[in-house]
Amino acid sequence: MATEPDEGQPAAATDNASGGVAGSRPGNPAGPPAADAVQRPPADPRRRVLLVTAIAAVIVGVVVAIANIPPERPATAGQDSPSPSTPVMAVVPGYLVSADELRRRGDLAAKGEEPYASAVVNLMEWAHDAVKDPAHPTHPLLIVGTDNEFVDDARRAYGLGLAYVVSGDEQYALAARRTIRSWMDVATTTTDTCTDNGGCHTSLIIGRAGAGFAFGADLIAGSQYWTAEDRGDLQAWMGNVLLPAASHRINNWGDAGTFLRVVAADYAGDQREFDLAIDKWRSLIDLIEPDGRIPEEVRRGAAGISYTQEALQYKVAVARIAERRGINLWDYVGAQGGSLRKAIDRLAYYLHRPDEWPDYVGPTIPSTGPLWEIAYAHWQDERWLDILLDGRPYGDRGHSAIRWTTLTNGIPVVPLVAGAPSGSPGVTPGPTPTVAPSAPLVSAPPIAGLAVTLGSFLGNPLPVAIQWEAPGAAAASVELERSIAGGDWSAMKIGSNGHSASDSLPLSRVTAYRVRAVVAGSAGPWTTLDDVSVERIEATSRTVDLSGAWARVGFSGYSGGSALSTDARGAKLVWRGTTQSIAIVGPTGPTRGRMLVDVDGAREDDIDLRSSHFRPRNVLFTMSWDVAGVHELEIEARPSSGRRTVAVDDIVMLRSTLNGPAGS
């Protein structure tokens, strides 16, 4: 490493690191194959026969048996080892459905039985086009938004697996296998992940959709194309690449992460990890209040009902999978007296009566989701039928691995609604929650525009500015509070303008802010910024891509004791990731050249780095956005009047997640 006591002339490049999070290529499976992976020849749908009355008898028998199963013992908070998952029901193969069950449903569809006939038509129309599409794996695995290549291909793997079993056509198994193998072989590392905060999308979407690869692999296990080597590679890929990135949060992100962990551990045959994931599921149920209210979701302002349904989708899927492994989670009662059933009842009530939603005035009503097929098949509560039938058949719509649930979990509803034709609601609204709504309806306006940005800084902690739009009502006052690392909320001082404040954040500490208006003693809804954190990315980090001749130069005045320096015209440094506010820190001096800065492909600044004396750390460039998103920062070195040297010490970025009236 070169040293830089004054002007820091670059030495030979010693560390030309490129982007991506370090990781290893999946190897051999960590455990034996699960029992549900036994090889079987493809079935001929023309030879399948099963009476409808026999199916009805089996369904009724299972429901009666489950209804008489006692609740599981609650998990102990903070325990070091998982609770034993003692089976209380028969263990059966498959995840949301097994291949044999799917074949029987295909037989019923061929006879015109609903809801299976419509569900099979929906699936096969989708599969006809999907079988022709190539996979689009990315490396490193970086996920942006809810609709992306990872979600699309996880859906393809699962949907084509379903199509293979229903039709017996091996072309669907081959296409599913190609999709799964493409991702295993290419996406061997992840980047921009966060397991304990909401500052990235990669972790969220991996949890939501990643199980689709295992679902598809499980269904094509009986084909000629899926081999024991494929199974071992998928076990390793999910364990080494996907699982380390899955969220552990206590909201719907953590529900999605738990869903993935349950599936991945089961597919790998890892009983300990499976039990730990089931204990995590129980700990999230422990947060549900006695009336079924999920605090982490209802605080999401206008989107509170949507996020409640989102969280319950993963909770219900895990309960279904656990049931198939002999574990009754359906009847688990949490530490506060809440349960999965109470949360679903509460959601159903407010889907019928959104104007009564106590946590926000005028909430957004989501489309009905695939969880209702699974929940209804278990409890068969007729008061949910209009919600259920509103979305049938549930096909490939959505952004998670939980799809096609009309085919995999739906049951006929005609025998349960006297005189009503199939597909007609004919039901009354759901039950009143057991605890009356406690949050008052308020007249104070919501606060919009809440955001936090980096201030002018050097050192640690780093100054930040919190801003929001002034309340729209006359004589309104504003309350601002802060929570540090998940602790209690405490009041903060507001600037004289009434819509800003300042704070100092140590690196990597997670902070939350919330603000609301108060009019004549009536408080409006909170608008919240969660997961606010400031991170420093060293220019020598592996998440930074370099082109041209760069050298690592040492100097005690630099962050971490070193920076990247170059004399080469056109040498570039590129960082890409999720951020809401970003800054470039580096040296200036008599021999320093110019720095061109592009953000998201557009030229933002041309910076002259000359100064009369060498200064190792200066804020060279800053840029902020209203909300966090994925952005690309490019720095290009340019000489100026004989001054050639350009150096970058670090990049500082800020992230946050906006919840409440101003965002979701």
C-alpha cells in the first residue's frame, strides 16, 4: 500500500476490488433428501379416477380431526434452542399441495368440477406462454421493486411444476428445471441486503418469492429431468445464498423471511433450522393483540389493511406447511392472547367495513389475496365467502411464492351455501372483533413529506436534517418523536419554522422518527420514518466497481486509514445500491484534478478538487431523494491544468423507510 503523508501521489494499484457481496458457490447438500422427494414416474391423467364424494369425505374428516387438536405449547421468548416440533397430525408430503393431491384435483377438473376446472384452465393458459420464456438470472442478486426477474422466475419454476403434474407433460418439468438451474448457476452472491431493517428490497423479495424455486423442484421431482444432484445444489443455493439475506424483522418482512426459512430448512432436511423457523413464527404471533390487531402492520397509515393481509399471507402459508409436517399452528395462542384466527377474523371484518377501520381515516382496500383459499379450506367460515369468491380463481397474480391457491388449496363452496350457485357470495359480513376499536377518529390533518437527509458533516456521529410539510390546518401544532434502536419514543425539539428538526446519528445505528399534527387537542395520525441509518462505504469496499488504474493509498487522516487514488484520465469508480441521501468524501489539495459525478446516468457535477493546502476529508458532493431507492453513483477522474490526482475516501449514504399517510 502506498502512503499519502501530504499530496498522496498514487503508487501501483494493489486492490482493484469489484462489486458484489462475497459468497461461495453452492456445493453438496448439507443433509439427506426429505421424504417427499421420492422419485416417481409421471402420471397419465387419462388413467386417474376418483369419486367426488370420496374427496368430500376426506376433507370433512380432516377438518373435524384438526378442530379437536389441542394448541401447541407457546415458545419461550429468547430461548437458545428451538422448541421440539412434536407431530400432532400425520406427516404428508408437499408444501401447499403434493403431486398426488394435485393429480386428483386435475381429475376433478377434467370432470368439470369447480373450483378446479376454472383453476386448471387458468394455470394451463399461463403455462402455455411461460414454458417458452427464458430465465433471467442476475449476478450479484440485486432486487429492485416488487416486479422483477427474481419474482418472475420463481413464479415460473412453481407454475411450470404445477403444469407438469396436472398435465403429465414433461416439457413443463424441463422448463422448470432450466429456470431453477439458471438461478443456482448464476446468482451465487447477493448485494444490498439487510436482515434487520427496511433499507433494501433484496431481502424482502427473497423472503417473499424464494420458496417458489423449492415448490417447483418438489413438484418435478418425479420427472426424468430433476436429479439428485439438482436437489443437492438447490439445497445448498437456498442455504448459502438466499437464507443469509432473508429478513428477521417483526413485521411482514420477517413473516416473509420466516416463510422462506421454513421451506428452505424443510427442503434441506434440516430439522433444527426448521424448528427455529417455526419458533420464529410463534414469536410473531405473540405480537398479535387479543382482538387480532397486528401493531406492526396497522401503523402503516392508509395501507394498514393491505399490510395486515400481506403479513397474514405468509403466516397462513407456514401454518399450512407445518400442518403437513405434523405440527398444529392453526390453534396457537400468542403471549398476548392473539392468534392467527383472530387476526384473520379482524381483517375480514374491516374488509367489509373499511369506514370503521380504527387506525387510519380512509384506508386503502387491497384486492383479496390467495391466503383466503388456504384459510377457508381449514376453517370453512361462510362469512369469508364473498371475500374468497371475489378473487377466484387465484392464479399467478401477486408478488410472492403463494400463488394458484384455488388449484392447490381451494375447496367447493356450493354445499356450504344453501341454494347459492358456485361463484356467488350469498353471505353476510364477518364477525365483530372481540375488543372494541380504541383509536379515535381524528380531524387533525395527516403530515406529508416526512424525509431525512444528510447534513454537512465530518466524523461520527453524523448530522441529519428531518423535514416535513407544514400542516394544512390553521392553528395546528406539530409533535415530533424519536425512537433509538427500537426503544421508547421520546419528544424532539422542532425548528422555529415548525416543519424541520436536526439530529446526529452514529454510524449503523437504526433510528425512527414520527410526526403528527394536533388541532384543538385532537391528534392526527402519525407519519413515521422507520429504519433510518447512516452507513459509510469505504472506497476500497468490494461493493465498489473500479475501471482504470486505481491505487490504495494510506494516510492516518483517511477513514479506515486508506483511500483510492488515481492519476489516470477516465478512471471510474461506480457504486450502486439503495439510498435516500448520499455524499462523496475525499481529499483536496494543490495537485488535485477534477471529478465528474454522474447519478443514474445523468451528469450532476464537475468538481474542481484544487485547494491551497492538502485536506484529507471534505464533503465533495451530496444528493438526496424524497424516498429511498436504488441509485447508481459514478465518479470519473479528469486532469485539470497539469493537476491529475483524484482520490475518494468514502461514500456516505442514508436510508429510511417511510410509513403512514405520506407513503407505504
